Amino acid sequence: MLKDRVALVTGASRGIGRQTALTLAENGARVIVNYNGNREKAEEVVALIQEKGGQAAACGFDVSDYEATGEKLAELIREYGRLDILVNNAGVTRDGLILKMSEADYDAVVDTNLKGTFNCIRHAARQMVKQRYGRIVNLSSVVGVYGNGGQVNYSASKAGIIGITKSVAKELGSRGITVNAVAPGFIVTEMTDAMPEDAKQQVAERIAMKRLGSTSDVADVIAFLASDKAAYVTGQVICVDGGMSI
Ligand code: NDP
């Protein structure tokens, strides 16, 4: 489905990004596994892909750093000659109520999640326009659509990602580039691990499918949006939440 496509997945050392890298590679893409601090884990993902006969390389940079992201993307584009798929997955949380949230916690989350998404698109778009082909998939969240107490910073960043998605889709559609967002519900990863078991069960009860999501549930939808099968889907927000938001 993605044979010889060159894909960059940000934050692919763990969680949803890791599974997305594995799934894109299984479908034939050459995958660049981005990480921030966890080089070892990113290299494990690369090794796993290579063991299965796929192609991958690890590449560390902080997506919130405009200059560093620009330099790394330029290097990657020189090395691979193209960039077909960009999955803006890198994300962080620093939860707290509005009455107590520090400026630093607000900035850290918005800088990584929202500005990081802008930084990567800004530095990838020219190459995609030149190729007249591109697939951009941004990780939003149901919290970005509906809001969530205790997550003002996170929901602002995820709502902002929806704005970026729709605007860039309008700007670049005529160049063969699609831009979509995936909005996961509650997916079992390190990000959600901190929650006590009984609280997780209570969440599951409120989900139509009566279970929390897996990283594969999200990665499979991302792989579809990154493929030619989704050529006429752009500017959309696809909730992958087991019916949590209905
Ligand atoms: P994890 O916490 O499991 O993994 C986060 C990943 O992002 C890691 O690979 C981490 O790299 C990377 N990362 C963090 N900051 C940066 C940075 N500045 N530059 C580059 N990479 C960075 O997260 P999840 O897999 O749970 O979440 C992935 C995405 O999905 C996020 O955008 C999240 O907001 C979104 N999402 C998740 C949901 C869930 O229930 N899990 C629900 C809705 C949305 P490193 O290991 O090097 O630190």
C-alpha cells in the first residue's frame, strides 16, 4: 500500500508513534523514526522494522525547535530525495487546573504539540509541493474537539492542530497534498499509564465499544490516511475513540 514512500513519524520511540512507524513499514514505506530524548527506544523500533525486512532509520530532534527541525528535515530530504508522508505525532501533557497552571506548563505543551506540528509542516511542505504529492496526518485528540477540565494547555494545542489541518488542507490541496487529523480517545500508552486501573475501567464503561483503544487502532487509521486509498479525503478530523465522543 505504501511501497517506497518515504515517511517521517515524529515521536516514534514510544506509544502511538512507535506503532505507526511499524505499521507504515509493514505496508512498504521507508520510515524515519524521530525521537526527542529516547534514542535507545527509537533504535529498537528501527531494529524491529529491519528484522521484519523493512527499511528504517532513527533521527533525533526536538520538534518544538524551529531551527533544529528545519536543519534535520533539509538533511533528510537531501538524503532520501523526497518526503511523501509526515505524521505529526510528537506530543506531551502537563495537566493542571486553570487556577493553578503555570505559564511554563502552558508553553511547554503548546510549543511541542502545536508549534511542533507547524514547524514540521513548514519545513516539509516545499518538498511536497515540488513533488506534487504529500500525505500529512496530524495527531489531535477528542479533547481538542470537546475540551477537558485540567487540560487547558493540551486541549488548546489539540484544537489548534485542527485549525492547522483545515487551513493547510485548503492551501495545498491543489498540489496533490492531503492533510488530515486523527483524534484518538483513550489509548493505552505511557501517556495514559499514570491513571489508576479503576479509573481506566470507569472510562471504558463510558465508551460505546466498552474498551480502551490500542496503539494499532490509531496506527491503522493513520496508515489509511497516508495511503493512496485516501486520495480524496482532506481537511478531516477522524475520531478514533471507540465511540467515546458520541
Ligand atoms: P507517549 O507519551 O507514549 O509518547 C510521546 C512521544 O512523543 C515519544 O516518542 C516522545 O519522544 C515524543 N516527543 C515528546 N516531545 C517531543 C519533542 N519535543 N520532539 C520530538 N519528539 C517528542 O504518547 P502517546 O503515544 O500516548 O501519544 C502520541 C500522540 O497522540 C500525542 O500527540 C498525543 O497527544 C496524542 N494522543 C494520545 C492519546 C492517548 O490516549 N494516548 C489520546 C489522544 C491523543 P521521546 O521518547 O524521545 O521522549
